[in-house]
Amino acid sequence: MSALTGTRHLVWLVLRRDRVRLPLWVVGLTAITAVSARSVAGLYDTPVKVAGYGVTVEDSAASRLLNGTPYGVDTIAGITAYEVTALSGALVALMAIFLVVRHTRAEEESGAAELLRSTVLGRHAATAAALLVAAAASLLVGLLDAAVLVADDLPTSGSLLHGAAVAGVGLVFTAVAAVAAQVASSARGALGLAIAVGAVLFVVRGVGAVRKDALVWLSPFGWQEGVRAYAGDRWWPLLLLLACTGVLLALAGWLTAHRDFGAGLVQARSGRPRAGAWLGGPLGLAERVQRAMTLGWAVGLFAVGCLFGAVGREVVTLVESNPDIARVFGARLDDVVRGYFAFVISFLGVIVSAYAVASAMRLPHEESQGRAEMALATGVSRTRWALAHVLVTTVGSLVVLTLVGLGMAGTHALVSGDGSLFWPVLGGCLATAPAVLLVAATVVLLHGWRPRWVALAWAVFAFALLQSYLGDLLDLPDAVSSLSPFWHLSMLPVDDWDPVPALVVGVLAVLLAAVGLVGLRRRDLAS
């Protein structure tokens, strides 16, 4: 029996298990590219507007940090590439990381991989199957990326190159995730390690773009933008992406052969001989279990808030050269900065709801891993156990929203020298809390009554993200947009705060969570 025996069967198993999740990733990434390309063509429809955009981003440190070095931004095609390259690269990297870790380290941690290995299955079959599916998904995303750009009448050569670079980034982070899965001893650790590597490489690319030096070439994201789609079309940086992928895959294979099954090369740190009094109850345990995840989300989104805050001043320059941009933010020309922050606050509020969903998902995860049963054996009631996790999710969401608001408002005040928007921006971020908690409450509801459907909570987040980011461009009917809880809230700091919608959304969140807790009390665990 070879080390890859059974790989083909495991590939079909991965596709079967991800039959909903994976198509959502692929379609979502393709839709973002398609709609972004169409919106760029509509916004920059005159040479004057194109020239104004080029001047603004060329001298913008914040734009370079976020989107990289601007190439060919004197054309519609170049502007399109500059707007979508960084986002598509980051998202395809996340897709690959989540997929690989879920079907490698997470499977070993849950014990499912051990059951599979009791059959006729090679040592590397599970890893190879996950890598094959992730690589195929990355290539498909790249192909569809190129197809939608060509369909938008952009040059074929540049479109193919752009799609190939996106796929290349996906391949690199497929390999990064494979290495992280061998190093870390848990799925959370592997995800944290892989995402941290991606974040560092993204920042390295951004710092290199700001400094205009060779630092960009130390990052796969720098190689992605280095192809210069629509601005010279250089194919050789793709070789760097492929070479990096090959080296990392070889390293992952070597690590797989030199570690014990079920264990990572870096073992989890031993805990203290005696737990503190705080860990003696379900609330302390829930806080400890979610501490690392909350810290990671808080730091990451605080940094994102700082980036968006730094760009606030430059929005005025963009609007002066192209007044149509104000329409995207739904603001008057004399109030475009407030309109910009209202748009960003809504968008980042939806992103925070992704943390809220991930935090609330600890309920089904703790139950499926058997740890809930051990906690309940101590005499703790189901309601008290579940409420502890709900409370941690609630407080964590409020903390993350506060940090996002502080980062955005504080950075804007420092960069612009105008602190008049500090409290309105911070208050606007906190005003999205009812919608964030309503999205999280869907996890509690589904977990209580239909545990097998709990992953549908991510669909609620995905729709809210679509409505927030692309709703106006897609011209969605109000009846459809209203399905997102964020749509009902006041757009601060442009609008005056209306407490009624916030109260209704908040009450609905409490009701959904309460109904979910009732369901949890009525059903058997892990059923």
C-alpha cells in the first residue's frame, strides 16, 4: 500500500462535505470581482476622472498599504486591477486556509481521521485530498476571475494574467495551511498560524509599496501585483508563486512523515497544576476557550479599522476629481467624509458579525467534541452552560466593535487633524451591535432545534455582507435588502440615530437566542 492509497475516495468525501460551503466561496469571490469591475467602469467613465484617480492613489500611503503599488491606473483596466487584486488575493488565501485545515488538522483533532485510517488508507492520503481540492478551487476561482474580466471587455491577456495570479496566491496559501496543519497541535492553532502568516505577508507587501522598495518581493501578495496585469503583463512572477508552493508542499510532506499522527510538531503548552477560581464555572471556561480567538479577531479588525480611518481624508480628493463616488457612499458632496464612514461602518459591522458567528459556533463545537457533556456532568444546567458562551460572544462582539471604532476614529483624527468625527464614528460602530448579535443569535436558534443546519448561520452572514458591500451596485429591491438586519439600522454618522429599529433588531436577537435555548433543553446532546 502506498502513502497515497485512497486519495481519490477522500477527494470525493471532501467535495461531498463541502458541497455547499465551497460553491459559496467560489461564487462569492467571482461575484465580488464582477461587480467591482462593473462599478469601476461606471464610476470612471471620462479621462478626467481616470486621471484624478491615478493622481490620488499614487500619492496615497494608505492606498498603497491596503492595495499595493498602483500600476497602469491611467486606464480603466488598470484601475479595476488595482481595486480587486488585493481583496481577491486575501479572500482566496482565506478560502484555501479554511479548507485545508478543516480537512486535515481538524479531522485529526476530532478523531474522524483515525476512523478513516483504520481502513485501507495511506499516510498522506488525507492531506493530499485536501490539497487537491483546495488547489482545484483556487484554479477555478482564478479561471472565473479571468472570465468575468474578459466579459467586462477588459484585455484578454491581462485578464488571464490577473486570474492566474489570483490562483497562484491560492496555491501558495494551500501549501501554507498544509505546513501549519503539521506544526500546530490543534485546528484553532493551525488556523491562527496560517492566518497570521498571511497577515504578516500582506503587511510586508503594503509596507514595501509605501516605501517603494524591494520589500514587496518578499511576499506572495507582492508577486501577485508584480504581474502588472494591464500594465505590461509580466508572466514571470507566476514562477515565484509556483516555486513557493512547491517548496512549502515538499516541507509539508516531510513534516507529515516526521510527526506522530494526531500531534503537531509544536505541542500544546501544559496548563497549571491547579485552575484558578475563575475556571470553576461555565462562564470562566467559556471565556478561556474563546480568549485566543477573540484576541486574534480584535487585533486584526483594529488594524483594519486603522487602515480605513487613514483613508478617510483622501476620499475628499477622490470626490473632487470624480463626484460620482459620493453616490457610492450615499452622501452629498459636502458631506462625503461622513458618507464614507457610514459605508465603512456598515461594512465592518458585518465583518464583526463573522466573529460573532465563529464565537457562537463554540456551542456546537464543544458539544460535538464531547466537552459539553463533561461540563454538564458537574451539575451545571444546559441553560447556564449555553448562556455562558452566549455572554462571551456578546461581550466579545462589543469589545471588537469598540476597538474597530477606536482604530478608525482615532486614526482619522490623527491623520486629518480633525477630531470632530471621533465620537460619531465610534458611536456608529457600536450602533451596529444589535444586528451583529442577531446574526450570532441564528447560531443559537439553529443549534437548539436543528444542530445539523447550524452552518446555515454563515449564509446569513454572507447575505448581509453581499447587501452591505454590493447592495446598491446590484440595485437590490428593498424587500430583499431588508432581509439583512444591518439594512434596518441608521447609517451613522450621516443619519440621526433612530432607536426604534435598533431596539426591534435587538429584541429579535434576544428572542431567537431564547428560543434556541429552549430547544437545547428539549433535545438530546449531539443529536
